Amino acid sequence: MGCRVAAMSKIDVGSGVLFASDGYLIDYNHKWDNDGVSVNEFKFKPIEIGNKSWFGLRAVVLAGAKVGKGVVVGAQEVVRGDVPDHSLVLGGEIKKNTDLHFSEKHKGCKEMEDQRK
């Protein structure tokens, strides 16, 4: 349970960010070129995560990722590169500019159930 963080550079996580179980953030990778992968050398790229983003079960955020605010990342998704604000990462795709705007107050299960009726 929990989230694993492997930082050799910088990982900047905004306020109100939620991670489900077994999340993983890593800001480095092995160096590689045409001669192959170097086991003892690494390249570092910081990770940025905007406010109020949510990461599902076993989501992975790789070095250099810039996740905007209000982003939802599905279970077992791998995030790399740029993800715009209020996007949905699901099925290996980024669905941009979705209507994912969360209120300041999180509603409890009972309130959500009442709204569905």
C-alpha cells in the first residue's frame, strides 16, 4: 500500500493531489545510446504534478512528466511527457480538456448516492 517515490532530482507535487495504492514516481532512468544501456549512469528529469490531480491504483509517473492541474490518471496507466490541465489519462491515451473540475469540498459516498437518485 502507499505510493513509492524514487527521486534523484526533483519531484514537485501540488496541493490536494491524491494517489491510490501502489503508485510509483521516478525522476531518473538509465542512460542509453547506440552502444546500449549504461547500468551505472543515469539521466535525471524532474516531475511536476499540478494541484488537485488524482492517480488511480498502480499508476506510474516517469521522469520528465509534467502533469497539469485537475488531471485524472486511470489505474495502471503510465504517464510520461506533458498532460494538459483537466485531462483524463485512460487506455494509454490523453483525453484533453475534459470537463473534470472538482469542487473544493469532496462529497461523501452518501451525498453522491443521493445525487444519483
